[in-house]
Amino acid sequence: MPPTTPQPPAGRSLLAGRVVLVTAAAGTGIGYAAAERCVLEGARVVLSDRHERRLAEAADRLAEPAGERPLAIPCDVTAEADVQRMIDTVVAEHGRLDVLVNNAGLGGEASIVEMTDEQWSTVLDVTLNGTFRCTRAALRHMVARGSGAIVNNASISGWRAQAGQAHYAAAKAGVMALTRCAALDVAASGVRVNAVSPSLARHPHLAKTSSEELLAGLATREAFGRAAEPWEVATVIAFLASNYASYMTGEVVSVSSQHP
């Protein structure tokens, strides 16, 4: 029998009244799913992405469940000025930032023997440096307020080797280390920093950066015989952002059914 996928659970007001910013929230991937889940959990969500048309479409889709069209801020996480403007805009419009979901990342597939400096640097700048820039800007606000939570999107690639993924794996391993160290830097201020580590969440955008052969092979390694739906990662993100995870910081939570 083909693998079956459960239905998303109903919202439980885990993030009621909180202001949540999600980067790379356009499209149909984990970012949009995280924004949608946070809306279902009662949050006031702000969307960000560098693709302005898709960002506007995402905001339009969320308008009905959110009860208002979410604030949508174009941002390139590789540009420090964009990142600072994004955080400043959220605080100016909503008075505060309670949760940041760092979802922006970039993959690719290339043997390290053939990988160019540009390929390496581009993936590292979006995936690791972008997470650093957004984390730094958000923490400056959260530490001053004495509260807040950040959830980073890492990857199982940060733990497990995979051919053709040296740049992406190195970046995601860096996100994991950044998560742990940043958490210790700000723990005394009452701010938490955690990460999710998905194995494989299937969505159309993934096919643009990874071959069908690679994705099919990865799916066979999953215990359920399928990739995760983006919402299945998003529910764990919402949990880490909520008070249900109040004692968790510096943790990287695997969202995976992958076996060796």
C-alpha cells in the first residue's frame, strides 16, 4: 500500500497574541507552512522573502485564516541593510518581535571536486550567514525586552554525510552550532534559541535545487516510506516557539523518520 499522510492538527492557541516573523515564507515550503501554523496557533504573523511577487501571493493566501492581510516585508538575508530594515519594520508596525523563524536557506547539488567558489559561497551566505544576520538583529531587540524565541531551520544534512551536498551540509552544520552558541549567549536574558532538523520535506521548490533521483532515493530511507509534509515540520517549529518548550534552548530537534 502507498504511504498515507495524516491530516494537520487543529490549532491550540500555542502562540496566542505573539508577533512571529518567518523568513523565506513565500511559496509552498516549510516557511509558508510555518507561517500558516503560527496563524492557526493564534500568532500575528509577519512574512518575509526576497521574491516580492510570491511574497505578496503568500500574504494574500494567509489573509483569510489570519483575519487580516499579514505584513509582508521583502528582504534579502545576504544584505545586512535589508535584514535590519526588516526587524525595524516589524517592531515599528507591531511594537515588538516575540518569535523569529529563520527559514531562509539555499541548497544545490555538486561534487566538491567540481564545486566552484561561487557555488560554495552563495549557499553559505544565504543559509548560514543569513541566519546569523537575522538572529543577531532579532536578538538585539529580544535581549533588550528580556523575552523572545528563535527557531532556526537546520537539516539532517548537518549530521549525516551525503554526496554532492558539501556546501549545504557545512552550512546547516554551522546553523546547528550557531543555535547552540547563541542560546548560551542570551539565556540569562530569558531568550531561547532552538532549531529543527528535517530529513526530507517534499515541496515543489525542492525539485528546483535537487534531482528527482536524489529525492526519490532519500524518500526510500524514511521509515514511513515518504517525505514529510511541510506542515509536519511546521508543527514542531510552533512547539519550539511556544511556552510548551520553555525549558528548551540550544537544542536541535530532529524531524525525521530516517533510518541508517
